[in-house]
Amino acid sequence: MIVIIDENMGFVKPMSKYIFAQYEERFRDVGTFEIKAQMEDENLFLLDREKKYYVLFDFKVFGKITDISKDSDSEYDKIIEIKGSLSPYLFTKRVIRGTINFTGQTYKYIETLVKTYI
């Protein structure tokens, strides 16, 4: 299951109309993800360049959407390609001081870090 999250860490909606989704976690680097979704009414809000969106894969893996474009090489008509970086990307852009003890799901951990330290 793929869930779209807005810039305030609120659930927007689950993404149900997609063709392909893949993420790659890396040991010593920031992982990436790619989603190919159908250009349907329920996915068009992602094309708004003014807003920031995040993705949650299976309630375990969190990522930031960095690029959305229309896929011209697709076999199917009207496909948007969504690319981004997984959660460690956030830590390359901000300084977090102190230690936090946390037990729970990954997306709640990221939400707690953002609200507490950023």
C-alpha cells in the first residue's frame, strides 16, 4: 500500500491507481524510489509544484517526492512518473540536535523528529 502524506505530515490519501512502484534502500547512501501512476483525477493533485508531498510504502518506508513528470516513453498513455528520496534524505538537509527515544511505526518516528527538532 502506498499512502501520500502532505507537508504537515497528514495523510492525504492512499494511492490506488499506479502501474509500477519500486524503492531501493541503500546501506551507506540515501535510497530512492520510483512510482509510475496513471494520470487520473485522483493523482493529478501531485502535479502541483507549490506543495511538498511525501510517500509511505506499506507503513514502513518513508520518502520525499522530489520530481514528478509526464512519462513520454511509456507503453501506456497518460502516465506520470514520481521520483524521490527515502527518509535519510531529510537528515542530509537539516541538523538535528540531541537524542530521542522512540517506539512505534516509522512514519510516526519521522513525524516526531520533524515536530520536535525542525
